[in-house]
Amino acid sequence: MTRIAIIEKEKCNPSECGLVCMRFCPRNRMGEECIVAVDGRPIINEELCRGCPICTKKCPFNAIHIINLPEEAGKPIHRFGDNGFALYSLPIPIFGKSVGIVGKNGIGKSTALKIIAGLLEPNFAGQAEEGKTGIDRLISFFKGSEAQIFFERVKSGRVRIAYKPQNVEGITRTYNGSVRDLLAKTDEKGMLSEIAARLGIDKVMDNDIKNISGGELQRVAIAATVLKKANLYIFDEPTSFLDIKQRIRVSRFIRELADPETAALVVEHDLIILDYITDLVHIMYGREACFGVVSMPKATRVGINVYLSGYLREENMRFRDNEIKFEAKPPAHKLRKGVEIVSWKGLEKELGNFSLDAEEGGLSKDHVAGILGENGIGKTSFVRVLAGEIKPDKGEVSEKVKVAYKPQYLKAGDELVAAVLKDAVTKHSTSLIKPLQIEPLLNKRLSELSGGELQRVAIAHCLSSDVKLFLLDEPSAYLDVEQRLAVARIIKDIAERRGVSMLIVDHDLLFIDNISEQLIVFEGEPAVHGIVKGPMPMEEGMNLFLEKLGITLRRDEQSRRPRVNKPGSRKDREQREVGKLYYT
């Protein structure tokens, strides 16, 4: 049994607790130095630690974790200082394949990618070997495996790596100029025009990089990566900020990169896209901010189902207490009637050169409606009209209902989370604070939160409001798979328990499929004209939307999760022939 001790530095506050962990440690009381203070902060000697839970229970900030790992975990490849996060093993690219990585936030996925990309040198938990560099030690660490061969090829220069980071916003902070100038500097293949057209960024090539949208910036980052002469392309969350149509386009593009001489490695939280883009997946499991372990690769369908089950049979490792399940019930063929909460009729709105039309519709009590459509088609504008933030030029919205609105783009001020969520903590601790794991964030300021943490706080703040209609714009952004499904359960539970209506804008098809009982579909031309259709039953709405996307969906026989059929496959042809693009 391997034991590690983790102290989360962000949570640890010795000036407030007076190093209570040192005072109560049994080995310290026996005169040993199991926990010592260095520069005023505690350090735990893992060799002396017996694994008792006393320091973890006495710490008032829940900053200490004593974790027993199975021997199979082996030695860490990288560790962030004494009592810091530990990463065990690495995902390994396979030439001719697109390999995915699935796992929760905070368990080292991006760290693993940076090590493979050569941007972070592994320190092997501070155990130095004289005369050996990071790449030499990786070759030695993986001796006798496929990974050894891979790192030998890296060392010899036979593997050239191109890496797209998770946070593409950094491009705007480090580069000034047009999109064309940026991509021209990275174009080692002479394929700038072709790749720009395939990724749909040809119309923004002459725009300043600081004036393009998040989705356009993401595709520019992908283009900059692929334009390099490499035979390993690494993509960390390539579909963030992209609408569903763009996600499908980017997925096809990345998948086609893999050939006998080229490999692709992808981290992705959208399970439908991960399933569509990859041939194999590694499961990463562990505990957030503590440790991460990489499983052996599995065929994508099998790997995703294993991840949802929470149990790795080969490693005899249960990494989640509960299995994630999807409902097997068929989609409703007609709308369920209820007490109407809000309605609209004959809406028209001009926003510069863009126009929005919504004929007639309404939302009823305890219903959850999903909104699907491309970026720039008016989804957020429609939500803002219903929320009363902007007034329509024509038509009307019933004004008898209070609205709580979670915007697409979140602002992070200096307020404490506890102050922002005062009502939620007081009234909705069981239904919001605990399931969204907000408690560890309460003493932080909004400006200190990660994207996923800020998203959960914004969702809790919105859903704690005493209103009848909730409008949530892209609530799945920055969240991992498990957090997305937890948010879906919370939204459905609140709609039913409080008798309120939910309107959800999102680009994750699995999330929308899991959460919605009816759909509003946006058609038209992005940035020119948007047409609102619905609400309509799930089957009707999905068939309408999937026809525009050019894909069909089926349910996985084992997990019942939605999956995209391979174009031209027997199942794809069968569903198209009967006009049922959505699973039956």
C-alpha cells in the first residue's frame, strides 16, 4: 500500500488555526517530527505518517488529505512540491489512432498533456537521477512498454509535437495583430487557406485577434496547431466555446488527422463528441487537487461505459461510489400540458444587422426546455428578451412572471462567494450547496475561482432565486462530465419540486438530451437572421435539428447514453430511411 499526504495550499491557513495539525498528530506527541513547520506552513513526512485521520479531521479548512493508494499505482511521474498533487503514469499516443482522455477536473489531465508535449519536465517526486534528463527518465520509467518506444522516438526527433492548450484566451494577451498574420507565422505546411476554410474561419482572417468571438478564437488555436509540421497533435478541450455544428466539424477534422504516421491526443468533456472523435480512450481517476492515475487504453465505446460505471475491472479499482445511468424511456411524441408560466407572441427584434423572429410559444410549470442552435443565431438575445433585459420591437412577452437569469459570460468580482450565495446557503444547502460542492469555495473571492468553480457558483446563485422562470445560458461550460450530469439532475429536481419552468441554452447534446423534455430550435443564418421554432416535443425538435447537422443519434445498448452513428453505417441508413434521426 502506497500512502501520500496532500496539503492543499490554497485552503491551508496556519495563521488562523495555529497549526492544529501539528499539535494533535500522535507521532508528534511521541516526540517524532511527522508534521513540521517550514516557513510557517505544515509539511507532512509521508514515511513517518501512519495514515491515521486525526490531522484531516482537526484541520478546520479541510486542507489535509491522507490517501492510501494501491501498489499498482507505482511511483509518481510528477509531483507539485512536498505534499502536493501527484500524477501517476501518462496517456500514450498511438500512431494511426485518435486517443481520448476522460476524467474529472483537477486530476491532472492537462498536466499529463504538458509533460507529453515537452512543456513540463517531470520531476518524479523529486527523486533525482544523476546524468538523466526528463526524457531519459521517462524512457527508463516505461521500460518494456509501448511508451518506451514512443519517448525514444521523441528523443530522436522522429516525433514532432504540436499542442493546443486548454485556455485559448491567452492568445489575445500575448499576440497583437490580425488572425491572418498570426496563422501565417505558424503555417509550416503552406495550407493556411485550405485549413481556414475547413474550420470556418476564412471570413475572420483579416479581423484583429482581440475582436473575434470565443468560438472563433478556439478554431484559430486549432488551425495554428494543425498548420505546424508535426506527427502528434495534442488538443486540450478543443470544443469549448463551439456550437454543436462547429463541434461536429472540428471532430471530423481532428479525427482525419490520424493516419499510420500521425497520432492525435484529445481531452474532451462532451461525451458525444469524445465518442465521435476518438478510437481509444484513457480513463483518468483520482481525487481533485490530490492525485491522478491514468488507466490503460480501451476502445472508446467500452472506455466511456466503464467510466460511467465507476469501476475498472482489470485494475479492480472503484473510483466512484455510484454508476452514472441514463433513462431508457423513449422521447415524448407530444408536449405535456401544464399551467403556463410565460408566453410570447409575434416577437421581432432588430439588433444592428441581425434580426430575430419568434412566432408563438410558451413554457409551463415544472417543465424543462432545451434550446439548440448555432452560435450567433440569437439564442442569448431571445433569452434576454424573455428576461426583460432587452425589449422587443414588435410582439409581446407575458410580464406576470419573475425571471432569474444566468448569463453566458460570467463576471468575477472581488465579492466573497459566501456573500454572493448568502440566500442559497441559508435556504438551499441540501439542494444546491452540497450537490454543487460549493462549501470549499465559500471563503474564496469570485476573482480567485477557476472557470468551473465560477460556473457552479453562478448556477447556485441563479437557482436560489425565488422566481417561477429560470433561464440558464450554457450552464455546462467549464464543467466536467460528472459535474454536468449533477447539474442536470439538480435542474430537473428543482423544476419538479418547486413547480417552476427552466429554459436551458447549451451546446452539449448529451446534456440537453438528459435534461430536456421539450426543445426550442433556432434556424436561420448566423449573424444575419434567427428564427425561433417551438417549444416542440423532443423527437420532433431533435429530428429537425439533427437534419441540419447531418447526423443521426442512437442509444448505447449498455449505458443508454446517446451516441452519434457513423455516417453511412447500417444504423445510420436505417434511421434515415424511416425519417427518425433521433433514437427511438
